[in-house]
Amino acid sequence: MNIKGQVGMEYITIVVFITAIIIPLILLYHSQYEGTNEQIRGNQADQIARKVLDAAESMYYLGESSKTTVKVYVPQQIENISIMGGRELVFFMRTRQGVDEVVRMSPVQINGSISSSSGIKYIVVESKGSYIQIDSN
């Protein structure tokens, strides 16, 4: 009877020891995974801004009535996309620490709006002479 009790106790000790090792590893993995996803979303937002502003600059120098469409994927966790002061394209993203901003400066005057709902978007970039109109469909 004493042997069975000892085996049971050793089994419980092994299970507790393995659980004590696995749970912190799972928590560490989850934390790293979330951090990597936030970084990817930030890079995607930066890439969208770069594509749109490159198209805006091209349309500006091509002249009035020049128009192009840029296809982009807007990731989840983007709360808002704003054009501020006619020269900044700003993405507001939800992160674990709160709201983070991805800001790109435009070399030309820009106006308009881009939908912040996630998914594939077609962004129309059109020259109006002295400024560029940016709208998403």
C-alpha cells in the first residue's frame, strides 16, 4: 500500500513540474505572437501610406485630371485613417498599450478620406491641380 502512495505522489510531482514549465512558455509565446502581429499591422499601415503618397506625388506632377487607383489591404485593428493639415496621412491603430499612430508626410497637398474598415480597398488618387483628392471605394 505504501508503494502505491509513493508512485501516486511521484506522478503528481511530475505533472506539477511539467505544468509549471509549460504554462510560462505558453504565456511567453502568446505575448511574442501578439507583439509580432502588432508590428506586422504597423508595417502594413506604413506600406499603405507609402503607396498612396507615392501615387499622390506622381499624379500631382502628371497634372490636373490625372487619376489612378491603388489597391491595398487595410489590416484589422485600424481605428481611423485621417488626412491632417493637408500634408499628413495618419493611421490610428489599436494595440495592447492603447492607440498607436503611423504617420507619413506627403510632399504634395492632399485632401479626402480613406475608409478604415479592414479588407481590400481601392483608393482613388486624383489630381485637382493644386492638390490631390484621395478617396476609397
